[in-house]
Amino acid sequence: MATFGASTTNVNPNRSAEVASPPSDSVSSLCFSSKANHLIATSWDNQVLCSAWKDDGTTVFSGGCDKQVKMWPLLSGGQPVTVAMHDAPIKELAWIPEMSLLVTGSWDKTLRYWDLRQPNPTWVQQLPERCYALTVKHPLMVVGTADRNLVVFNLQNPQTEFKRVVSPLKYQTRCLAAFPDRQGFLVGSIEGRVGVHHLDDAQSSKNFTFKCHRDGNDIYSVNSLNFHPVHQTFATAGSDGAFNFWDKDSKQRLKAMLRFVTTGAKVLKITIHQQQRPIFTYISPRRLRSRANHGLEQAVGSEVSSYSRGAEVKGKPRAGTSGRK
Amino acid sequence: MPPKKELCRYFQRGSCQYGTRCKFLHTTPQQSQSNPFGFGAQTSRSPNPQPNPFSFGAQTSRTPNPQPNPFGFGVQSSAHSRRGDGFVSKPNQVKPFDNKWSRFSNVNNSSAPASRQANNQPSAANHTCTATDIESCKRVILEDLENEKPLWKLTCYGHSRNGPCDIVGDISYDELRALAYDDAKHGKDIASIVERERNLLNSKLLEFQNLAQNPYPVSSAPTPSSQNMFGGGSTIAPVVNNGFSSQVSSFSQLSGSSNTRSAAAPNFSFGQPNAFQNNTQPSSFQTNNSPFNTPGSFGIQPQHSPQSFSPSGTTSSNNGAISAQQNPFSTPASLPQTGNGAGKQLNFFTNEPISASSSIGLTNTSTQLISFYVLLMLINLLSNNTPKENANVDAGIWTKVEWNVGEIPEEEPPAIYIN
């Protein structure tokens, strides 16, 4: 795991700053703290797959191929404590502040809720298949599993599935993101397509899918989706080494960031800082080295923070309505 | 001008038996009357662009879309239900291609990826795969498999949105990578890991091939007799036998499920020379003529692969039999071809000499090497048409007691079976 320090040289085309000491293997997840400007990046050198902050900003959770979730108390500098166990590697985890529970999804086809003080899970939820993706925005939680299942939970009643949907996309689910207004969610797959899905049947006419991260005949997967906390826009990151900003209401692409043409670049994860001036962070492994890139608004005035400027990622008004006659 | 000024009430209803002889006026009423067909007809000029619940968007919103939008915005994926499954069923939805948005922003399209064919798959509303619809389903499947092939091959596939999968058996990047790392930790050498992954890939490609050749959507009666035939999914069996017990749970699923969903094809591509002729996809890693003709690092496969699968030689799985037969039938030259493809791969990325990776003492860096390059080699494997795979596509057929019509192979059995 690595926390970032000062920004250093800018070598990538987007002129974003790079983290000083990235992990030695590719980064598997990124997470921003909600309280401070801290970023956690987990990497594959110890096969850590996922991470999350506790909402008080002092503790970090990490889970991975060792089938455990470890809690790292950062302030006291103590040893990590194992708080959760599964039968198979833990793919996703999330901390739910409203319930003070940790939820973990794993390849053993279960979702488990953990109260940190107890060694046994509060609840074990069976999933139809292995968990591949998870998104939580209380009370909405969506779990994406293998074989294109998407299971929606209402966290006010977490023991029953609220809804189970087959993915509107045709291939394997890769990532999920819930709308900030909890009306629905986005699902990204390996086929370079993102689906927008509303939970309410009455709004299902607003469901659609769109293609992205394609290059000629090459179809790259969409690795990560993330919503902007202020504007209702979102970003997608793909294996083609590019990431884009989109507005789902006007169905437009707002900004396309330059692709990493270096060999093997894949934008794997994006995290959007939750505070006032969002920082957008993405990782792209170049060969074996990985960097967490972020635009710092400390370097304000320069183009470093170009993609965190509000104007560029704000939604645009619908272009269609005025032209209808 | 007919003498009477009254309007013909039957004409209003659409059926006046007098026709032109009618003594009443046959014109459409001028004043607004309640039109029983009401909603969509007259609203074409209404200022309200919102779709109303009854119009299927016929006049108002269906504007021809002149240029294909590379992002396919506006293609509706209406949530529909399939009969007979347990998913949420919804009332009849909007028709396909109901593009409510006629204008798309071309603001940032200058840097958009090259526009793909305008072949957005019809988002079939009310998709039920009944006998009448089977043709369109087949078409969808064929189009998908031709045009929309993702670079990651180890995936499930469903031809209809919100419908069940036609091909099951997902493996995600992370799972494959975790598996490779674990294997490396247990001391397996990179070659056998690569071999295992190649087999996974091949069996999955085989499933897709089958679907392409027999695009029979899964919802319509898969015949159980085909399961033994393919054994495509049970290729995982040799994988399991290789002893990473911790990962069995994730992959035994594969062996169980992928048997059931293959297309029902009793006349499976038997003895067809191009059974493994993959639709060559222009991947940036595609190469067949590699400059490295030495067996190099991956040329050690001929010795390793049969060993790694020998415990499972008795299973009826596809690859178990194939690999057992590799030695008698395939020339060793075929393997270095794939090996060289991989070797080239390696070189492409690291600029390190190949010999570096052939040192099989696995350190951390080499596990990292494994992960990336293995994944990329999977893609590279698409371009290889190795004769070994053409020879015995499904060697399990020879051990069957009874043959069904259509699966009788045309070639003679390999010597190993002649007893």
C-alpha cells in the first residue's frame, strides 16, 4: 500500500502529477479518504484486491487473495487486525457508515456483513455467482456477479434481495457505480460498453447503453466507473488507456483524456475525491510499474488540474430538446 | 360537391360502403374531434417532446439517425422479460430503436474512437426467443460474435440484454491473475501456467465457435445429449487436478456450468479442418511469423505439458485427451509456434532477452511477468492455427459407446484407440 506524497514530474500526456513512490506491482484499487487528502492504493505484490476507508478517516480496510480483510489503524501505528474471513479471495469491500458495518464480496459467492467487534459475520448473503463488483450508496447497494447477474439490495432490509436483474450488457460485468441520487446504477463490462440502469420500472425507458473505449475493431474493457460528487457526471476508465467523462442525462461525452500510448497501459481504477474541489485519480500500470496519478489543485493555475475543473466535468444541457419540431 | 353538407359518419369511422357515391361529405373532420386512435397521430407537431405513455414513439421521436454515433447513445435497452425465468418481468416497453434523442453532441467526437459499424444490435423488446423469433436471435448472435468480440475472451455471453447467458463460465482478470500468482508460489513453472491458461482460452473459444456455427439461443431447448460431446467445459478438470486446491471452488463452477449451455449441435464440427480457425481479430499483438525460431523459453512446453495433464488422462475431458494425444500427432514444431508467439510477446513488452524468463526460478518479478504476459498471450493465442487442435477436436468421441446420428466422425480413429 502506498500513500502519496508530493507530486513530482509530469510524464504523461494529461499533465497530471504522479505519486512519488508507487507500489512495485500493479495497483489493484484506489480509495480516497473522506476526511483528509489521503489516498490508499493497494497493489498486487501482496495480492490485495480492494480497499476502503472507514468514515472517520483513521482506519483503512484491505482485502485480497489471502481471503481476509485486515484493518489498519493508521493513527496509532498498530498492527493490522484481521476482521473478516471468506472462503475465497475477497474481491470487493465497502464500509457502510450508516450501518457501521463492513460488507465484503468474494469469489466464494457470498456477501458478508461484519461488525468489527465480532469475529463472525453479522449476516451472510448468498449470491448467485462470484462477486465481481460492488457499489454502495446507502441505502442502495448493487452487486455484480459472474454470468451477468446484478443483484440490488436495499440496505434497510439487507437480508433480502431487492431485485435481481440480468445485466443489460452482453458480456462479463466488470464494474459498477451507483447514481448519487440512488435512482439507479451504471454497469460496465469487458466489451467496451456501459449500461445505465434505473431501478424504478417507471423510469426504465431511460435505460440505455453506450459504447466506449473502442479503437477500430479492438474492444477494450471498461475497468472503472465513478461519479463526480457534485455534478451528476461520471468518468469511465478503460483498458485502452483512456478515460472519459460523460453525462448520462444529456447523453454526451464531456471530455476525453489522452490515452497512454505506452505499452501495456491500462487505466484500471479511478477515484474521485469527495470534497470540495475534486481530485481525480487514476492508475495506469505501465509495464510493471504503476503510478497513481492525480491532479492536485495545489498546483492551481497550471493545467495539472485540468480535468478537475468544474466546467469541464459539469453536465451540459440536453442538446436535443430545442431541436424537436 | 355533394349536395348535403353533412359529414359522412361512416367515413369517419373508416368504412363507408357507398364510397364515392356517398351523398354525405367524405372529408376528414375539420374541427377537433375525439380521435379514437388519438395519441400518436396528431401530436407530431406538439411542442411537448416528452414521450407519452401510449405512443410508441412512432411519429414524434423516431428520427432517422443519419450518422452512426460511435457511442451508440440513445439505443434503448428496454428492460424486458423473458418468459419462464425468474427475473423481474416488466410491462411492454418501448419499441426497439426508439431514439428519443435525435441530436447527439459531436462536441468531443473529434477525438472519438473510430466509429464502428452502425450495427447497433437491435435491442429487442419483449425478447422471448420463441420459435418465430429464433431467426432474429440467431442473427443477433452471429452479428455479435462477428463484430463485438471483446479482447478478453474468458467471458460469459448473452445475446439478449437482460436475458440469461448463452455461454456461461466467466473468468475475470483478477481471478486468472490470482491463480497464476498462486501457482507460481507453489512452484509451478511459467510454462505450465501458460499451458493451463491456453487451454482455458481454447475451450472458451471453442464454446464461442460452437455458438457461432449453431446459433441456437439457449432458451430454446438445449439437448442434453450434446453435453458429453463437447466436454468443452470440463477442460477445467485437468486444471483442477493440477492441485491448486484453494481455487477449486471458483473453477469447479466452470466445469459444472459450461457443459450445459453450449449450443445444441449434434453435428458438431467434427473433422472439419477449420474447427479452430478463429475469426482472426486484428489485435495489436497478433503475429505469426516471429523472428524467434529457436524453441527458446517456451519451447520447453513439449516436455512439460503432457506431464502436467497426465493425471487427468483418463477423464473424458476435451483437453485432457487432446494433450495426451499431442505427442503422437502434433509435431513439436507446432508448439514452438505458439511458444514463439508468446516469446515475441514477452520481448515486445520488456525488451529483455527471452532467456531471462526461461530461468525458471520464480521470483517476485517473474510472477509479475507471468501475470501480465500471460494475459496478453491469451490474446495472442487467437492468431494461432495449430494443426494439433484440428486433428482431435473432441477425442472423447472415440470413447463413446454409442453414437448419435450426426456425430459419427468421418475420419478414422487414432491409433491409440484401435485395439
